[in-house]
Amino acid sequence: MTNHEPPLNEKTAAQQTLLAATKRVGEALPVFSTWLLGGLGAAFTLVIANIEKVSRFIEITHIRFGLIIFLVSLGFAVLATYLSTIVKAALGAQEDGEAIGMRILASTGSFDVSLFMSEYERGLLPPIRWIARSSINKAKAGDIVAGARMIAKLSQVQALLVASQSILALVAVGGLAFGIKMQ
């Protein structure tokens, strides 16, 4: 621990633990989502490529149902991937921000926090600016865990989207299975 590192208290520990857990989940979810999407996409590609042969064994309405559910699953995967990008960027910004904070603490010059926040906000587009302003205001009020909580919650939404994607993938495959014609 350096002289400039804040002591580890309950809030700091909660912040660091939330960020660590979010990072671990964020590393695993996109891989699983991509694998699931690729496998199911390949299976449906084979079905479509051989629709004349396959339709003798599986009712066409069930193939259509499976494809529609797969499309919805794809939508969930796109949203989950988008959130993954936001979460990864936020985690990286958190790490970079801590490093910059340490450099500021180590410098001997004065640092105008209000000017910094003003310049930082000016570099953001309005929707993001409002979110950043809210986070900054929470930090000013002493809630140093607010940013980590937001990142963790986004990661949990991402996990729910991937879980929904998985359920929809099973439903899509189930649609094909229930559509098998009994000879």
C-alpha cells in the first residue's frame, strides 16, 4: 500500500468486490452467448439449406416457429453484446480513472476538481453527460460505490439477457423437436 492509496474501508471493499465480480462475469458471458448463437445459427442454416428434405420430417410451421424464436434470441444476444461493451468500457475507465487519481495525488500542483468535472462533462453527449453528472454528484455526496453499483447492475442485466437468449434457444430447438412428424 502506497502513501496515497486510501485505506480499505467497507465502501472501498464493496466497490472493489463489485468491480471484480463484474469483471469475471463479463469475461464469461460473451463467450457463452457467442457459442450458443453460433451453434444454433449453424443448425438453422442446415435446416434452411435443406428445407425440402427436412420439411418431410418436420412440419414447416414448426421450422418457421423455431426461426422466429431464434430471431428473438438473436435480438437478446445483440442487446447483451452491447451491454457487454458498455460494461467492459466502464471497467476499463474505472481502472484508468484510479491510475489518473493516483497521479493527481502524487503531483505537487493544485488540482481544481470543479474545472476537471466541467471539462469532463463537456466531452460527453447529453444522454451520457446526464448519467455522468448523476454519478459525479453521488461521488461528491460521499457515495463512492455508486459507479461500481451501476456497472454491476448493467452486468446483471447482461446476464439476464444471456439467460433469456439461452431459454429462447431451447424453445427454438424444442419447436423443431415437437414438429417432427410421426410416421
